[in-house]
Amino acid sequence: MKNYTRIIISLVLLLSFSHSLMAQEEKGIVTGVVTAEDLEPLIDAIISIRNGQKVEFGTSTDVTGRFSISLPPKEYLLDVSYTGFESKVIEVKVKAGKTVDLGKIILKSGIHTEPIIIQVFVGDKLHKPTILKKEDIDRLPAVYDDPARSVAMQMGVLNNNDQANGISVRGNNPNGVKWYLEGVELPNPNHTPNAGTASDRITSGSGGVNMIKSDFLESTDFYHGSGSPRFGNAIGGILGMNLDRKRHYKTKANFQIGLIGLDGMIKGRIGKDIYYNANVRYSTVGLLTNVVGLDFGGEKINFLDNNISISKGNITVFNINGVSNNVFEAQRDSSNWSVEKDRFDIDFHS
């Protein structure tokens, strides 16, 4: 009888221990839908799962704005973020075998005072871009206030031609690099996009110089590794430029003359709560060829750009525009042809 009692007690203890192990291994699920204020789903919003200050897990939303992630039982902080929107932090307690549905998580559009960091999760690993602030670009030699020329100094990245800012990321064609401003994909934002190419044919991802100066930007995010699905058409790299939204209570202005251009910048405030940032630049080479009359190998290169942003509260309006041209007359005597371009008349405007 005593033996039967011992066997029954042992079985009960064994079953209890097995149930305890299963409970420890069983995870809970956290789900939710991330939307804007108009309830439009936010695709690829980043969900960072923190335990204190340490990011332990992460995921992103799908095309419907929904996310679902399995987590070990514990209390967590969820950081929900999306470019151009205010982040939201949510406390959540995960229980084994239970699902916590957070419902709709509504993010408000807002101003970022710090550089925007686009975070990409692959499995449980967090990938961050290289972030170049304006001060970093100012310290780099021979980059001409150009974000693309600046990132060419990163590992695995090469400037494929000194005449232009095209960059090859791990051997990929520079046309595979995509440009973004405030999260919006841009067409080629460079002057003279035919610069440095065979027969001066235009490209889609580079040019002589970027029409957006570093003075106009707070930071540049550069991916040369894995990226989010929404960057699926970028096979070379991703350049994400972020506007300078610092509030300058006093007017700040400067003027400079450089190899690339003559430019002026002014930042300040109108009234109590309207802030502006403006920049204008004219080509130094254009000045020397068109005004002074100097000869640069028979080629005339000229550009003009101006950028302006105006902010009030959570609303920022910005305008980027530029014009450029490249004029070259072919060598009529074929005995003077030294490069392929000598055979063609070029009259390029953009």
C-alpha cells in the first residue's frame, strides 16, 4: 500500500513539474493595428519591444497596419514609431497562452526634434542606418556639402566617378540607390544628372551635385545593408534626408563661396510661432564661364537651386527646386577626338 502511495505522489509531482515547464515555455501573443489619425493604416510602422531600456524584440506592421508577435510572459514597454509621426509608448503584460489585443494604436503627425532613425527588424535583430548629421558632413573633405559624396566613405561604398555623386554599394549600380526626403521617395534630386556618364546620358540616381545642401538638413540616414519591404525597389542603397526643424528664435545667416557654388542661408522666426529655413546657391563654374568667360574644356556647366521650409506647430511646408544645364560643342575635326564625348553636341537642361 505504501508503494502505491509513493507511486501516486511521484506521478503527481512529475505531472506538476511537466506542467510548470510547459507553462514556462509557452508564450503569449500581442497584436494591434497602427493607424494615422484618419484611421489610414501605417505600413511598416516599427514596434520595438523593450524590457526597461533594452530592446529585446521587434516587428513591423503589414499592409493592413496590423502586427502580431509572440513573447515570453513578462511585462514590456512597446515603442510604436513611424516616420513623420509622434511615437507612442504602451505598457503591456504578457501572460502564457494568452493574447493581448491592443486594438487601434493611433499615431499623431508631429515634429521630430532629433534625427529620424528608421529601424528595420530582421528576425529579432535590430538594424540601424548610418546617420550623418550636418556637423559630420562639414568635417569631411571634398564632399561639397553633398550627402551622397559623404556616405561614399562608408564601408562597402564607392564613388564610381569623381565627376558625379553616384555611389556603388557593394558593387551594385548607382541607379539602384533610392533617395528619400522626410520619408517620401524622390526622383533624382541632383543637378546635371548626365555628369560623368558615357556620352553624357542621364542617370536616375546621381548627378554633379545634390540640389539639397547639408545646411538645409538635420541629418541623412544611409542604408547599405538589409532594408524594410517598403524599400523593395532599392537594390543599391537608401539615402533618407531629414529636414532641419530646429527652432531658431534669433535670425541666423551666413554666406560662403566654394568650389561648387556661391550660397547664402538664413534661418529664423516670424512672429511668435512661425519658423523658417531658406537656402539659395549658384554655380561657381557657371559664374566663371558665363560671366567671367573662362574656358573649362569647352564645356559650360551651370546650376541654381533654392530650398525653403516653413513650420508652425506640427505642420511643415517645404519646397525644393533647382535648374541646371550642360552645354558642349563637338570637335568638328575628327583628328581632335580624344574621348567619345568629343563626337557629340550636348545641350542638356534639367
